[in-house]
Amino acid sequence: MSPLWERLLRPLPRALLSGASIFVPRHERAEWLREWHAELWHVRKACMPEDYFSWAGEQEVLAFCLGAFQDALCLRQYGSQRANNLGASESPELCILCLAVLLSTFLAAALLLPGVRAVQALSTPEFAPGLVLIYDAGANNDEPTISSGQYRAWKRLRQRYFDGFAFYKVTQEAVGREPDSNTSHAQARWQIGRATPNLFRLMRTQVRFQSPAERTESNMPEIILSEALWKREFGADPHVAGRMLRLGIHQAKIVGVAPDGSWGLPGNVGAWLLQSDSDVLPNGLGYVVAHLTPDGEAEMWTQCMRITVYGPNESEDDLLGVSLGAGNPGPWGVFLFTAFLALLTLPATTSVSLGEYAVCSHKPSWSRRLYRWGFLGAKIALLMPIAYLASLDLAYGCTRLDVTTAVYIQLVASFSICLFGLNWALRDQRQRCPVCLRRVVHPAQVGYASRTFLAWNGTELMCMGGHTLLHVPGLPTSWFSTQRWLYLDSSWSFLFPDSGSPIEGKLISAFPHIDLAS
Amino acid sequence: MAETAKLSHTAAIILQALDAGFVYGFSIMEMTGLPSGTVYPAMRRLERDELIRSQWERQAIADAEQRPARKYYKLTPAGKATLEASRKRYPLLERLIPSEEAKPV
């Protein structure tokens, strides 16, 4: 072994000990290192000859030092156990920290998942107020009932109740993803809504990825994809605008993506082909979207209104106008609805009381009470965005789901998280000492169930800081129906010599005459 | 710690070694053949359970012998009682490390 190797190996044991000392709790580290360094000196003396280098001796020394890691980890484990005994894991700060971490996780997921990002960008309904869908009163509103001739006639005449009309009809067409794809295997059949060019302007719907400059430069027919089709066929690709499609013998250019969940337009349209009136209207039945004038809005008392159209031969057509935009409320609306529903349901699932006994003479100070309510408020304030983001992640994380399914998933997820979250927040609050807000621990069953009508029966928990005892009745009675806090005065302090830690192994009861069971 | 406390073989051997006069970690390692990663954590547990206690050697003694001061371990009364109970359970303990093998400290 060369002197170089010797020089390299010599400091290694000390380096190992220094590395292992990182795991030792800080306040014990200096003494721990001192002991191991002293032992190392003796190990070296015993194993290493002084006059020559011994590889076997070096190995023994290194093996000795590697044992320091197990020792350090052992000390660390004891340290964390002591911290647990002191109630660190039950502290309010840790609770808030855990909720904040959970919130950050769901927020990060919402920012990373393309489906969730898309729905956040698209879901704000951008309807112009006063939009109605007009259809024949004798038909279902899913069926196209308005002829192109009727539409032309309405549009030509000046109306009292309407100031704008748009028309579309739905056909199923083969669409090629590549402009020159004529083969059947490269084509898919989409529901195409052939619409007059003013449809999106009339509805004032936000079309994503649309570039106004590009629109003016091109004379090619334009296609606006629905959100569902964009996710299904293009994997929510944000660079979809500008791609060419082939419809029959014509080419069309994708100019943007429109939200389909919040539209409420019938026809299950996958993509909108905007064409001139003459191209859309030659014949056939379709759907008419109209915009109400102020007079029309004044007449529209409900979501639906009856419209009578007088024909040229004094004929009357009965039509219905159904308000648009009142359908899907969007993710935020769904969340608000479910949060409200969860608040209504909460009293049926748990007591909303915080366990304060009105007759109790001792009350914590105003600042303590404010701190306690602030803690509950902080928990709920963190829980609500968690519920919103988690439900969004679950509903829109998978881009393959259609909008209706996603809305149902969000509805169920948001309601469940809100309800169970609020339930947990209240139960957690009831189990926290009103003075220091640490969770009470060491439950002790007090009394016997058979003595319910004669004596107290329930569970007793204590605050590790020695402030309070919590009594939870086993069977609620008329005189003891909800949990109660018993505030401990200075006469109890002999039981808690260290305010941070109770005497281990001792069970105390506020009812000394009653047997304690462990 | 009660006399009836359950001790592992390792802990019982370490208590016996301490009682026999092997009072620091490396001497216990040499006597028992146990590795450092077993001996030192076991002694931490025994100290936590108040079966042994540790004390630093006086610096003056170490300086006189030109070596670092070391930490010595000693049985507590509870540790002695537990060792007695362990000897009844493991009769070979005493034969494994007889008291006369004790080294001078």
C-alpha cells in the first residue's frame, strides 16, 4: 500500500463519524461525536500497528465506524419518540402545515395536468345575456325544427323582441386529419355543425387559441373544435390552431377551441364549420339561436317563453324560446353548489358544537378564544381550495372523459371532500385543548355502561400541557349530552411537573371515585 | 424497569459484560464479539430504560495518560436486579462472561 493510499484512508473514519452525526439530534450531537472519537482512538490503538500500514486494521476501523450510523439512527428514533410524547405531532402548527402541503400538491397537479389547465381557461361562460334557442313548440328541443327559409325570413325583417339570429345544422361527416388523406382509415366521422359566421359573435363565446390576424388573412373555411373533441382527437394539444383538415373534397383550417360544457346547444356538435349564409342555408332543418332586445328580455320571465310567428297567409306558428347559458354552471359553480350542500348536510353527520359547556365558570381569555376560532377558520379556509382543486384534478385529469361525466365526477368528489373535510375540521377542533390547541391524548374509559343512569359513563382525554380534561359521554343523556371541557387550575399542577409532558404511565380521572380502565 | 422486564440476548450479554467490569463500548465489543452497530444502540436503549448509566472519565486522568477521555457505563440498581433475573433465565450468561475476567479500568 502506497503512502498515498494511507493518506487517503486516514481521514475516512472521522469523515464517516461526521457523516453519521448528521442523523443525531442536534442537542446530543457534540457529546455523541466526543464519545465516538474517543472510542475510535482506542480502536485505532488496538487494531492498527504503529510502524507499518495494515489493510486488515483499516478494515476493522472502518467497520467500527460504520456502526456509528446505526447508533445515530437509533438516537434519532428516540428523539422523535420523545417529540411525539411532547405532543409535537398533535400541534396545531403541524396540522396547518399538513393541510398546506396537501393544498400545494393539488395545486401543482392542477397546474401540471393539461385537462385541468384547459378547463380552467375555458370554463368561464362567456354568454351574452339574453340568448335563446328557438324551436318548434310541438317538438323536442334536441331535434332540428327550423327551416333555413324561416331563418332567412326572420333575419330579413326588423324584429321587436330579437336583434340577432344565427343558424346551424348538424351533419355527420368524414374528416381527414391530413389535407391529402382520402383513404378511409385516415378519416374519422365527426358531428359537424355548419353554422353561419355570426354564431360565435352572437353568443360572445370565448374561442381559445384564436388569432384575429390569422382569420383576416385566410379565406379558407374555418373550423372551431369543441373542447371534448379537442381532448379526444388531439390530446388537448395547445398548438392545434392552424392545422388543416379535409371535409369531403374541401379543406378547412382549425382556428380555435370552444368550450362545449357550458353551451347548452343541442346537436352534440364536435366541430363547428363557419360558412357563409349561402353555403349553410340551401335547404334542410336546423337550429336557430337568437338574441333578445331589452323588450324581449322584459318579456322573458322564466327560462322558457312562448313565441308566436305570423306567416304570410295569416298562419301562426307556435315556437318556444329557451334561455341559453343556464345549463352547466362550470367547475366553480359546481364547487360552490356542492360546498353549500355540504354545509347544509353537515349538522346531520356530526355535532356542530365545539364542546363548550354553558354552565362552566371558567372561560379562556379573549385572545385564546380568538386564536381557537382563527385556527378553525384557517383549517376551513385551506380545506375549501383543497376540495376545489382535488375535485378538478379528479374530474378533468383524464382528458378522455366527456364533459358530462367530468361534471358528475366533480360534483361527487367536491361534495364528498367538502362534507368529510368539514366533518373532520369540527371533530378535530373538538379534540383540541381550548388553551393550547394541542390534541388531547391518553383516552381512559371511565365508569361502566350499566351505571349510565346512576353515574357518569364515557371517555376522558387530557391535554398534555396540563390545561384541560375532555369528557365525552358514552351515552348522551339529558344532563350530559355533549362533550365538556374541564379546565384544570393550579391545584392540578403537581401532576404535570413539566408543562410539556405529563407523567408517563399515570392515568388521572376527574372522578376519583370511579374506576379507571386502561 | 421491572425485574421481569424482557431482555434480548444481546442486552443481557451487555449487562453481564458491564457487571464483569467491561465498562466502555469498545471493551464490550471485544469481550462479546458483537459489532459496534449492535453494542452502542443497545447501550442507548439500556440507558434510556435506566438499567445502566454513563459517566465521562475525568479529563485530568485522560490527559495524564495522553489519550482522549472516554465514557464509562455502570449498572444501576434496577439494572443489577434485571441482570439477576436474566441470569436465572439464561444460566449460561455467567459462564460466558465470568466476573473474574474483568479488566481493571
